[in-house]
Amino acid sequence: MGQLHLSALDAASGVEAAAVADPSERVRAGATSRGLSAYASVDALLESGDAQAAIVAAPSALHLSLVERLAEAGLHVLCEKPCGTAPEETSHARDAAERGGVLLQVGFWRRFVPTLVDLRDRIHAGVFGELSAIACWQWDERPPPRAFRETSGGIVVDMGVHEFDQLRWLSGQDVDRVSGLASGVAYDDPVEGDPESVALLCSLSGGTLGIVSLGRRFSEGDSCWLEVIGTQGHERIDFMAGTDGERVFHQALISQVEAFAAAVRDRVLRGAGADDASQALRAALAGTAG
Ligand SMILES: NC(=O)c1ccc[n+]([C@@H]2O[C@H](COP(=O)([O-])OP(=O)(O)OC[C@H]3O[C@@H](n4cnc5c(N)ncnc54)[C@H](O)[C@@H]3O)[C@@H](O)[C@H]2O)c1
């Protein structure tokens, strides 16, 4: 994900990559070959004074400690989702940002996909009438490495937070109750706590039904689509599909980091904040428990 953020930064306006901090020598070598400074730790990066803000794209279990360290040093932070692996961690991250007087944005990139922004505007303008249901699918081509899966919080947290944030953001409603079922199908040795596909149902605070489908293997490549059914309208959008999916993702990451840079300048957050991340994580964990 760090590499994708670097590519987005290359293309973004009003913000520039300065340095990379990563314990991996291979990653640091890649950074220096791009002309960036590279440090083995965040502490070393902070000592250099190279950066005004940071993107955290380390494994999720490290999000809180990294946000705390960066915020304490006065750097604004765009943290990858889920921004911790428990809602309390996300709240602590928010508190750390407040103490440091810095912004904390969370990387829910769907909020920067133009077709979804347009859909949300139309939902909020009442074009669909009352929303009966929103169904969201996210199926990845292949799972991340086993070591990542074991510490990512499992599929419902790792992938599901995107869908719960999307449901909240699109509908303007909170997630009330969540329950789910996991498929028993696994392509190789199952990973404890990380089934390969799940289906979740949730009720939203305004009465809308949320349906979430997640899978770690999909022959068509990384894909996301959704369907909105209202009393006065219906729409189905394949917003990430096939070879065009990468372009959509890349473009959303560019818009996301540009919005973050704008927020650093004018202190108006345009993306998801820590409270949004906390709500998405709470819903995902409720689905995991169910
Ligand atoms: N928004 C999205 O759609 C999306 C997609 C994939 C991953 N992610 C998120 O991005 C994060 C990283 O996922 P990934 O798949 O890139 O993981 P990864 O394991 O491939 O990469 C993590 C990187 O962090 C580095 N790292 C480890 N400890 C570090 C530390 N203390 N300081 C700095 N760097 C450190 C590792 O060396 C590695 O280079 C996760 O939180 C994941 O949830 C988000």
C-alpha cells in the first residue's frame, strides 16, 4: 500500500513525497532509487525534520503507536484503514492527534471515487426516495500473505471496514446491528480468524438494510460494486472492475492525498476522520462476533 501511495504522490498536486521510513532494506532501497530520503524507523525520520505530514501504511497492529509518535512530533497524519484494530485504538489515535494539534484523516478512499461522490449527492438529494437497501460487494483477486492475514483482524475488519464506512457515508446513517456468516470454502490451509468469504447483514439507523459481501479470491481481479434500492429509484454501479480497477484506485488515492494536503493547509477535513474509522471498526467487529 505504501508503494501505491508513493505513486499517487508522484501524480498529486500541492503535496510532495519527501521520505520513507520502513525497517525493510528493500523498501528503503526502492525509496532512494525514486530520489527520496529513506530511514529505518519513524524516529530517525522525525530527527531528520524532512516531513510536515505522514501517511501511515504499516500493518494495522502498528497504526496506533505510529500515529501517536507522529502526532506527538507535530506531524499531520493520513493513516491507512482501519487506523488500529479496535475502536479504542482509533479513539486513542484521535486523542493523540488532538493533543498534538494535528489532523488525522483515515484512508477510506471510496470517499474520493467520483461515481460514488455523485451517487451520494443524489441519495442525499432524495433522487432514490427512501433507501430500502444498499448492497456492497468487495472481492479481491487473491488474499494477502498469511502473516498479514493473521494480524489484520480478519476479513471482516481488514476488508469490511471499507464497506461499513461506505454504507455510513452514502446513507448518512449509522450502523446499528450486524450479523454474518462465513463460507466454509478455503482454497488452501485455512487461516484462523480469516475465512475466505463472508456475508454480513446490518440495519442502519434510518431503517435501511445494509448487505455486505466480502471475498479473498475472485477470478475477475480486485473488484468492488454496489447496488442502491430506494422507494423511487435503483442503481447498480461496478466502480472497480477488471483492468480499469487499478486506474480508479490510483485516481482515488491521488484525490485522497490532495484532499489531505488541502486539509493540512486550511484545517478542514474532507475525508474520513478517526470517529468514522471507529464506527466502521465497531460495525466490523460486531459482524465478526456474529
Ligand atoms: N485502503 C486500502 O484499500 C488498503 C489496501 C491494502 C492495505 N491497506 C492497509 O495498508 C496497511 C499496510 O498494508 P500492506 O498490505 O501494504 O502491508 P505490507 O505488510 O505489504 O506492508 C507493510 C509495510 O510496513 C513496513 N513496516 C513494518 N513496521 C514498520 C514500522 N514500525 N514503521 C514503518 N514501516 C513499517 C513493512 O516493512 C512493510 O514495508 C494495512 O493497515 C492495510 O489495512 C489498505
